[in-house]
Amino acid sequence: MAGEDRVGYKRPPRSGRFRKGRSGNPKGRPKGTKNLKTDLQEELQEVLLVREGAQQKRISKQRAVVKSLMAQAVKGDTRAANLVLSMVYRLLEMDPSGEEEGLPAEDQAILANFEQDILRNQKTDVPPAGGEDARRSPSVGEGG
């Protein structure tokens, strides 16, 4: 037998191998179909003609949604305000660069001092439960 015709581990018979240029899953997803994320991104990038005061502007649908949501939040709609704040929070959480990387040294020093003040206040504001004796628990065999 020639080396190419052997059948065994990791060597299926020629009749069972994938043909060149043919998919292993012919009934799978057709080429060019888009998923929901792609469709949503394309839809949000489409441009609308919007009137702001006396001017007409061309803005993306995404920008129009954000403007409308922000306008509702400013008018006092608590659901819209909650949505805006949750979006801001998520965007800040997902920022891979870190919070303090872009801050000037002076601002970082202010934040560090503020953090120290908060920690100091937490230590002094919370008295231990039961007074001084509550901090020390008797060990095994210690009589009291």
C-alpha cells in the first residue's frame, strides 16, 4: 500500500474526506448574511434630516436617539434619566484605559487626599460593637 492510501487514526478514507473548495457544512449560514449586531450598527449609522430651531441638520439615528433621550431626561422623565445614567456608567466601566490615567498630577493628588479623608472618617465614625472588650475575644482555655 502507498503512504497516501493508508486508513487509520487521523487518516480517513479518501471517500470520507472533505472535497477541496466545498464546505463541510453546506446547509450552514449563507455567505453575506448579517447578524443582529451588524444590522443594528448599520441602522444606527444611517443619516436623518433633523430640524433644530430654524436649522436643518443631518445626524445619525444613533445621535438622534441620544439627543431625544437626553431631552426627555432634562425635562424630568425619571426613566429616561435612569437610562442615560446607566449608559454613562456602563461606558465608564468598560473604559480599558483606567480612570486616573488622563488626569493631571494636581487632580490625582486631590483625589488621593479625598480618598484618604474618606478612609479616615470611616475608621473614626464606626465604633466597635460592645465597646473595647468586644474587639478581643477570649481564646480557648482562657478564663474570664
